[in-house]
Amino acid sequence: MSELVKRLDPRGRMDLRCLFGQGWSAPHDAVGPWRAPFHILLRGRCELWLPGSGILIPLEEGSLVVLPRGTAHVLRTAVPQARGRAIRLQPGELVDVKTNVARQEIADTDILCGEFEFPGRRRSLLLDALPEPMVIPFAHRPEAEWLEALVRLMAHEIAQHRPGASAIVAELSGALFTLAVRACLETRPELSGVLGLLASPRLAAALQVMLAQPQDPWTVASLAARCHLSRATFAREFTRRVGTGPLELLTILRMERASQLLAQGGQDTASVGEAVGYRSEAAFNRAFTRHAGVTPGRFRRASAGLDPPAPHEAIIAA
């Protein structure tokens, strides 16, 4: 999981605190696919409503909500038709405040809001595997004690406004993403994709070697041997768990790594291709272009801000 998160390179920020009384609704527009809003319900109860899918989830005090693909959503009271005071925005020293009460101390709902960003505009198998939304209750749960401790520290820094608080909250926000993914992995055994592989004692070894040694000439048989399974059993269980075959997943992982190396710069295209298992630069160029929709060279220039894609052309390299 550490390698998957590292490739995604999440950056977090906290930019809003919501202090509400009764009868409120806070809509949020879609911001994906490379931004993921999150909300931390510190006090009170509310509902999460996803208009696009019709999902309605009640939220209890002490819950973290993450929208990995930036889906449009609404946070609201459990009785949305109730009418409260108008919501107003108040500039703050560290985060702005939205409130509908005359005095902040009488608010019965306290929510911290922020956003994870994933620089480089790369497709991610990790993001694809995460549920939308992720809802993680953490209050008074032994298995989530570190997540709760991190949240409480962030809330303390925001409340105290001490020197360096902004930098501390930004760094903690990045760590929050990793803890959220870990909590999701530990509490959702039915997950598919790469998280399903990580949760499978029989198959995790295959993912580990594909991540650690993408340049090796892996075959279905050699990956099955790493898992101590027959070729047929491995291929069947892998496809059932992931939804795609082992070599197809290997190609995507190679393209993720290639995208990361191209965005970092410092290596020519041939060297990047060799680092992910392609002995021929032409073969790597074809594979990358087929997967990303742009050539490796153009992807690198776009990542450096030197050659922005056309409005209709989204860079989605693995």
C-alpha cells in the first residue's frame, strides 16, 4: 500500500470549518477526477446525499468522509426541508468558517472540510479501487485510534492558531489520506481491484513483486509460483478478485510507474521504458500512447507545464 500511495503522491489541505445550527444544507459541486474532497464530522449528526447515484448515508459524530473521485454531493441535516438561518462565510486566520448561527459556540454541528490533490494528473489503480464515497467512523473505535488522534490534533491546531499551524495541518492532511485508505482496507474485505489483492493472503505476493520489480519479464506462471498456486487457480482467482487478468494489471502498473518517472524528469524515454520492462523504445512508446492517449514526450512536457493538452484531451496515463 505504501508504494501505491507514494505513486499517487497525495497532497492535502484544510480550508473550511462549518458550524451549523438546525436546518441547513451544504451542496458541493463535482471537482474530480484528480481532486478528492473530504469532511470530518467532529460534532453532531447529518446526512451525506449523492444526487447522481441516489445514495443517502447518515453520518454520526466522529466520521470521516472522502470522495475519491470528486463526485458532487450534499451534506445536510436529516430533515432537509427544515429551514434555518442563511449560511454566511466568515474569513478566518487559518480556515474560513461557514455558519448559520449568531454565535459559533452554540452550533450543534461542527465539520472540518478539505481536499486531497493528486499532482501530475495520472490515473491511479488505487483511486479506481476505492469506494465512492469512503465513510469511516473513527470515534471511540480501537481499530481507528490513530486516525482519531490525527483528526483531534488537526482540530486543535485549527482552533489554537499557533505559529506554524497552517504547515502542520497541511502535512497532517496528507497523512490523513493514507490512514483513511488503511482503515478502508481493514474494514472492507469485499474490496476489489488492487485493494482486493492487498486484502487477499493468497494473491498479495503477486502484487508486491509487480510493484517492486515491474521491469522483470513476469508471466502468469511465474506470478502464480510466487503465490504458491497453480497457473489455472491463480489466473481464475486473480481475475475474479480484480476484474482483469494478471498481465493486464501488470501493464497498468508499469504505465503508472512510467508516468511517475516521466513527470519527475531526468531520464530519457528509452531509460523510462527500460525501467518498466520494455527493451524497445518503440514498443514502450506504443504501449504508453495506447494507454495514456498521448506520447511519453508530450506527457512529460505537459507534466512540466510546457505543453498543456488541448481542452478536449485529458492526460490519464496510469
